[in-house]
Amino acid sequence: MHSSGWFVPAITLVLLGWPGLSGAQQIQRNGDRATLVLTAAMNAVLQSFDPEFKVRTLQQYPEFLWRRQCRPMPSCAERLYRMTGRQAPFAVIGDFNGDRILDVVVDGDNARGGRRIALLSRGREFVPSELGSWAPSDGPFDYWLLLVRPGKHDSGYEDAPLVLRTDAFLDVYDEKGASIHYFRDGDWHVYTVSD
């Protein structure tokens, strides 16, 4: 999965006090920068869960993810990270629990190290949970997130195909492997797609 041709603009976090729960959370692009937008309710829950938590920026990832190294020709374009309104290397936005409200999974850091936090909707509230934690890192992060849409997914590393009825996310470890993380029956599960 490693390539020197990935490109994604810089990203920062802002808060919008939108009353609606679905569709307000998004990644907005503006030239070579982008913004992870959360609703006021999501931001309040995240800050209450971990007041020191800071969402990562693109500069904390290898340059091949956010700095264009090649022209967008067919051979190069297929290796570019495709940032959208619902995915950036450190955040994915999707309906992970199937209630038609967009949830967020985000990577960030506090004084003790890195954390992956999910903000899942439950009615008109959002419930935070930690999906992973890491020791502090001074170098670029060699793992990132991609949104996975519902459908059938096959893997030579698993006994049966995975059929997703909701959004999920792909956790990519540069040149090491990748796995789909999906929420089903009230818990997160992992489906290995490469090693």
C-alpha cells in the first residue's frame, strides 16, 4: 500500500453548532487545507471524554499521504489518497451503527499518547469509546483510516466473506497490513484483509 504518490491537503479541526445530527459532521476542503467539522454535541462529548485530546494533522503522517509527488496520470492517480467529505488519514465519518446518523472515528493525541476514539450516535446523543491507544510518537504515523462502504468484502486471510450492512473503516498499516473494523451487535469487530 505504500506509495510515494499519495496526496491529501492539510487538515484542522473546527466546531460548528449545527442543530442537526446527520450530515453536519464532515471534512471540508479549502484549497490545500481541510477542516474536520463536528456538531456541537459531538465536540462536547469528545472534550468531556478526553479534554486533552487533539485531532492529528496531515503533517504528522508521511509526506506521500499529503504532498503530491507526481502528476495525476493514471499510473500515479491510482496511488493517491483520496480525501473526501467523509475520510481523511486520521478521521472517517459514516453510519457505523446503522441508525442513519453519521458517526465519527478519529485518531488524535493527548499528553499520554495516541488514541482512536469512536463517537457513535444513540438517539440524539453521541457515546464515546476508545478503539485503540498507542505510546507517544515523535515520527510520522505509519497507519491511517479509509471509509469502507456496505457490501461484500473478500479476504484470503479470513474463512468467509464479510457482508457489511453499514459503513465501516479500513485501518491501513503502511507495508504491514490492513483490516476492516465494523460495528455489529453492539460491539466492534475486525476482519483482516491483508498482512
